[in-house]
Amino acid sequence: MKKIFTLTAAITSLLLASCGSKATSTADIIASNDLKQIKSQRISLLSEIKELETAITKLDTIKKLVLVSTQKINATDFYHTFEVQGNVETKQNILIQPEYSGNLKRVLVQEGQTVKKGQIIAVIDDAGLKSQLAQAQASAELAEITFERQERLWNQKIGSEIQFLQAKATYLASKNQVAQITTQLDKVNVRAPFTGVIDDIITEEGSLVSPGQTPIARIVNLNSMTISAYIPESYITSVTKGKTVKAFFPILNTSAETEVTQASNFINPTSRNFKVEMAVPNTINAKPNMTVKLDINDYHNEQAFLIPQSIISENEHNQQYIYTIQKNGAITTAQKTFINVGKTQGDAIEVLSGLSDGAEVIIEGARSVRDNQEVSIIK
């Protein structure tokens, strides 16, 4: 320490002597307006100042180190997910159409009512079909009696064959007519195609209805609902049947896990997407066409190194690097470490190469240090 004070005193004396001895000379040079001499004097003084600063730097043992904070990196279980929007659908959600034209005589159900498959939900006016059926049945009974008698006679070799065949044809035609009218008459009863809930009564009693043009009601089966979504083709190898999915229902503000039950093998040539389906969790009271946010896991690494994305820098060769801590005795330095990165999740990014388990990475101050610069770690 005594040696530093002695040298500092000597430098100070030199500066004072230099300034004192050259004060008049410098003033004279400035007064001479000789630009060449003025520049030369400036260079001489700057050179002496630089020599003095170098000497001070070598002898000054008090260093101002960059303060940094660090994080020890250890292998961790890493799941990468991506989000898509899905919709709740039911394959049993249809408009019930009449099979017979006529006036809607009665509607036997109400909105929200549960009905069973085959249950009559509405009746259409038969427009005289019952009377036609009664007449056809009477004619069929007469034709049957005539045929039976003619058949007995024919078996006894009485009468002609043509009489027997005519009686038989008349009888069969009568039976077919009864069957046709019976089928037509049954169509005036509109039945539920499957067990479900009447969601909407569309046509009122007294309205004229006809097949394919006038739906009577909408029926929905809420026990047969699925979630469907369209996935970009880049995920076709990772999103397969059995894949676990987290489904969030914004309207209900609730979420539950489900899994992919079907993944289409067809890629839409326009959107470059493929369709997936999954069951609606039993704990969710979902409705058809409800929006769902799906978090789908497409990647898993049991031994992943994760770091904040914000600490990564890039050089002119597009190489990415971070700074890690190197300790040599009492000296701690920042070392530039080149890395290769993988997938991201939030602010974290996966490091595929360049880091080892237990490496200490600079977090705070990562943008303020240089390679091999001595640093001080904030405890």
C-alpha cells in the first residue's frame, strides 16, 4: 500500500510539474495560431495521460465487478402443448320430418321433454285413409272367401283353371292394397327416431306439412356428444388415438381431461387440417355447439433443461448463446455458451445441447456481461 501511495504522489508531482513547465509554452503555442504545433502539443499531452491511467489500472486492486444473479439448471419433466378450438357436437341432433302430407292434427310433446325411440310425437290428419282401409279390408275379406271356394272347387276338378287363377290374383291384390294403405296410415304418426330430448317444436298444430319441406321438431340426444377439432397437418404423427387432452369450457369456466377417440386419416387440401374427435367428460354438462379450448400434448421429455427465453442472445452467424458461470478459485467469470434450443412453453425454452445437469446460468445481468468477464453473484 505504501508503494502505491508513493507512486501516486510521484504521478501527481509529474502532472503538476508538467502543467507548470508547459503552461507558458502551451499558451505561447496557442497564441501563435500555429495549427500544426497545437495538434502536436495535444498528442503529447494525451500520450502522457494514457501512460498515467495505465499505471493506475495496474496498481489499483479495488475492482468494480458486474453484479449478476444465477440459476442452477437441472433436468426436469417437460410437456409441450398447443391450443386449438373445438366444438361440442352430437351425431344424434336432427330435425324430425313428416313422411306424409297433410294438416298437423296434434303435437303430443313439449320442448324439453324426454322421449323414447319410436314414441309418437305428433299426428297428421289422415285425409280419409282410415275409410279407404276399411273398404280395402272388406274387399280383401270377400276376395279371400271367393279364392278359398274356388280353390276347393279346383281341387275337386270342378270349374276352369282360369277362374281359379283370377280368384287368386284378386285375393293377393286385395291383400297388397290393405298392406299399402296400412303403411300409409302409419305414416300419419310422427315418431321419435331415437331416444332423446325434444329441443324445439318448429311447426304448430293446424299447419300444412309435407315430407322434406316442413320439419316438425328438433330432437337431440345429450348422451351421445363429442368434441371435434381441426388440427394442422404438422401434428399428424403426434396427435393420435388415445392422446390425452385437457378441455376447457369457457362458458362453464371449468375444465376436465379427455382423450382422442378418433383421428382422421384425411387431410383437407384447402385448410391442410385433419379432424379429431374426443368424448365429452361425464363431469361436464355440455350443450351442442358449445366452444371448447383444447390443450393437446404433442411432446414429452423426461430429462429436459429449461431456461428463460429472455436470456438468449444471437450473434451475426445466427448462433444462439447464453452466459454460464465458471469458477477458478476465488475468481468467478461469465463464459459464453452456445446452445441449440427446442420447443417453448410460456417463457421457458428447452435446451437440446450446450448445457449439462447442474450448470449455473446467468439470469439477471445476462445482457450486461462479456465473455470471460469477472462477475460478482448476488446472494
